[in-house]
Amino acid sequence: MAGEAIASGRKQTESGIHPAGIFQSASFQRAIGRGILYLVAISSSAIFMFPFVWTVLSSLKRGGELFRFPPTWLPEVPQFQNYPKVFEIVSWATWTWNSTFVAIVSTFGAVLTAALVGYSFARFRYPARDVLFIITLSTMMLPVEVTLIPLYLMFAKIGWLDTYRPLIIPSFFGGSAFLIFLMRQFFLSIPIDLDEAARIDGAGYVRIFWQILMPLSIPVTATAAVLTFMSQWNEFLYPFIFLNTKTKYTLAIGIRYFQAVAGFADDTEPKYHLLMAASVMMTAPIIIIFFLAQRYLVQGIVMSGIKG
Amino acid sequence: MTTEATASSRIPLPRWTTNLRTKEAIAGYIFLSPWLLGIILFIIGPMMTSGFLSFTRYDVVNPPDFVGLKNFIEIFTKDRLFWPSMMLTFRYALIVVPLSLVGALSAAMLLNQALRGTAWFRTFFFLPHLTPIVASAVLWGWIFNADVGPINHWIRTITGSDNAPGWFRDPDWAMTGLIIMAMWGAIGGNTMLIFLAGLQGVPQELYDAAVVDGAGLWAKFRNVTIPMLTPTIFFNMVLGIIGALKVFAAAFVATQGGPAYATWFYALHIYTRAFQYFEMGYASALAWIFFFVLFVFTYVQFRQSRRWVYYAGEVD
């Protein structure tokens, strides 16, 4: 993984230091130092992972076991049937499909148009380009509430409420300032000589974009796609404001609805164990995607921070 | 930042140059057009609308009624939740951001020590950041459960007394709970990765030179690492503060702004006025005040940054 590649940069310095002698205190101290570092790394990993572990374990318990005092770590008998049960008591399958649909379509729109706009900012000269770029960056600061109210009124007027259009269509207009910035920065790092060579061979702007720049930008495009997919999957405010019908919910608002009703037991026990199973099922796809895309993703995030 | 020569400037220019230039500009605008339209339709247009609405009463049913500065006057003088929510939001940001910067930098330095299994540690630190905020609010709600949650169980075991915080249902502790939840997601996230890259970018010669001058660990950290990282710290700080001031979903799901308005963040206040009471004019005024405050705050940070941020590539 990339972490090792990153870390290996420091390895040479280690061997550069001569241990003056085995019994000399310097090397002994170093060993103790390393030991403490490992201890810190392992214990902080445990702290970071604890909420996950606790949630997964809770999701496998019987409903009543969650309320035992003192709390127990392991489920008595792992209740794997809790997971299918979530699909029975709420429209989990529908919500998962809705989230997937919204996230995929809007990711497609956002990445495609952000690439076009990034290309425009990186490779063309025209009046007001730099001003427009600064405006683009400053929209990152804008609180959503400033635009949310008029957008709500506008979407209400044209009959878009309770549809996916407010969640999807804006993505086809450049996605977000962050994506545009990411794409632009990457295009700037590609030598312009490539464009020129293609131009001399008679390629037009579209062809240069599509056949020269985009194939070279697969890592950054993948990063952009994964980041957008994740943020769409997690997005709460927009679907919460714009969707009303329960079967149209995405997972983020579905799980909140579930949380609001989980405390009320309509049969014998509250459903917190199922709520925990639901949280696991909402988080798992994101973690899987992260593992698949990890190498690209870390580079992409780092690039956005470094070249800024 | 934005001075890149494009192709046509280097090719020997024929007579129809101006024509080429115009062509390039037109093509540039065509590629830009989705965003140009998007900015007009979804950002500038709505901003102007909400600017206008902020001077009106508008309940969605009846047409907007122009009332001048009345909304703003009411916000500053009569709105009992305005100042508390503003203060609380800033307090939250000013606690979460420094703590998560320190935490993220420490984590990044730990990962930069060439320990075995660094890739694993990095993944463990990063996973909380990936958890959807709603899911994280749900699971922390359970972990902080006052009666049967594991945290309170440990607190009771360690202190030996039955008194443990009520967390999300206790006005004195709800904010602390949200802060812990936010730190869990923030410390190992993008901030840490950006710091890690920043650390790798510090030239080794500087450390070597410091060692020759007799610097110990602390002196190296204080006089080499920190100054070289100031641009990264600044970048993370500005983005962190903007993000923290906008907090909504975490509080909305975990505490609904309560108990007793203890976590009534500014974004929650706007949301309630707009989408519970349908006071669109009033809520727009609240939103514009927020935008103004955020803008001024960010501007001040940029001004201040000249005093403490060191750019290695910059010529004085």
C-alpha cells in the first residue's frame, strides 16, 4: 500500500545512525522509543476502531441483550438473521437502490462536467478566466443555506419536489468547485507539448481532451469519482429537504427515519440491534470502495492539499 | 497560480492570429459553459433571490411582502436563539478545529516513523472518516447511551460511583459528545493524509543541518517541522473551520439541537425557521448573516496568515 512507499522514504536515515555499541544507552533508548511508538500506534488504532467493533457486535445481538447491565462484549449467539430482518421492517432494499442510483448518476454528471470545466481553466485563454476561477474557488465557502431556500422555492415551482432531479441535475453543471479544482490541477501537471503535438497532427480541442488528456487522467478521474460517490452516498441535507415519500428516501434519511422509530417497540423489544445492523450496511459499501480505490484516493486527497 | 501559456503562443503565428485567439476563447467558454450555467442557475441566481427575500416576509403561500430591515432588526434584538446559536457554533468550531489539527498532526507524525504495519495503522485511523455522518451519529448515540452504553460503563467502573454523564440527553454534556464524535471522524481523515504528505515534503537536509547545530527532537520539531508545515496547517485550518461552522447533520441526527437547545447550531436555527415555520424571508436573512460572518472570518484568517505562514518557494 501507499503508506509503505511513503514511509520507506525515512528508512535510510535510520540505518545512517551508528549504534555505538550494544550496551550503549543510545541504542537501548531507541528501542524503548520504538516500543512506545508501537504502543501508541496500536492503542490509538484500538480507540479508532472501537466504535466499529462495538456496532458490529451489537448488530449481532438479540434486541434485549443490548440493554443488559453491565454491557457485554460478545453476542451470546450471533444473530446473523438481524441483517435480513432490516429489509423486512423498513424498505431497506428500495433505499439502497435509491442511494445507488442517485450516487452513480450524479457522480457521472459531476465528474464528466468537472473534467470539461477543468480542461477549460487549465488549457484555454479567454477574458475573465482567472476571475471566474477565483469565483469558483470562493463558492466553496458559501454556506448551503444561502442557496437552499431559493432552490427549494424554485424546485417547488417547477414540480421537482419529491423527485431525484434536485439531487442529480445540478451535478451535470460542473459538479462542485472542489472537483473542478482537482481536475484543473491535474491537467496543469500534464505537459502542454502533448497538446501541441496533437494539434500539429490535426486534432481538435475535443479530441485532445478525449484522446490525450483523459487517458492520462485516469487516476485523478477515479479519485474524483470515488470522492463524489462517497459524498453523494452520505449526503443528508438535500435528500432530507427535497424528498418526502418514504419509498423515495435515500439511505441517509432512511436510517434517520429508522432511528426515530427504533425506540418505539411495536412488539416485544426495541430495534436498536437492527439499527446497528443498518448502520453497518450503510457504511460497508463505502469501506469496500475505499479499499478498492485506496491507492488513487490517497494520492488525490494529498494532491488537493499540496498544490493548493 | 493561473499563468500557463497555451499552445498557440509558441507556434509561429500566421496572419490570422487574432482569429485563432478568438477561436480559442470561444472554445474555452464552450467547455466552461456547464459550470457557467450552473453558477448562474444554482448559485448566483439563488443568492440574489435569497438576498431579496431577506428583506421580505414570505410564508410560501402568500407573495413576499417587502419589510425593509425588519428581519435583521428582529434577529439582532428579539431572536432569543440567534446569539446563543451563533456563539455555540463558533465555540464548537474553535474547540474541534485546533484539537483535530493537533490530533491529525500527531497521527501523521506517528505514521511517518517507518513503523512496521504503517499501512494498517493508516487505514485504521482513516476508517472513521469514511463513516457516513448519519451512521456515525446513530452508532455514537448508542455508545454514549447513558444507561447501558460502554463508555458510561467504563466511567462507572473506573470512578467507582454511579454518577456518569448523560451525554446526548444532558445539556451539560451533549456538546462534549458531539465534539468527541467529530474528532473521531476528523483526526484520521483527509487532514491527516495532507499532513503526512506535508511531512514527507520537508527536506531531509534541514533536519541534518539542525542536528549538526545540536538540535534535539523538540528543537527539530519546533524549528524545522512546524515552520515548513505552516502552509499545510493553514490550508487544513481554513477548510476545517468552514466545515465545522456549517455542522448540521451530526447534531440534527444525534441530538436534534437539544437537550434544552444545548446543541442548537446556527444551521439548525436556519433550517427550523425555513422548513419548519416556513419563514423563508427571515431564514434568508439568517443565512446571509451567516455567510457574511463566515466571509469575514475567512478573510481575517487569510490576512493573519501572512504573519505566520511560510512558503518555501516564495521570494521575499
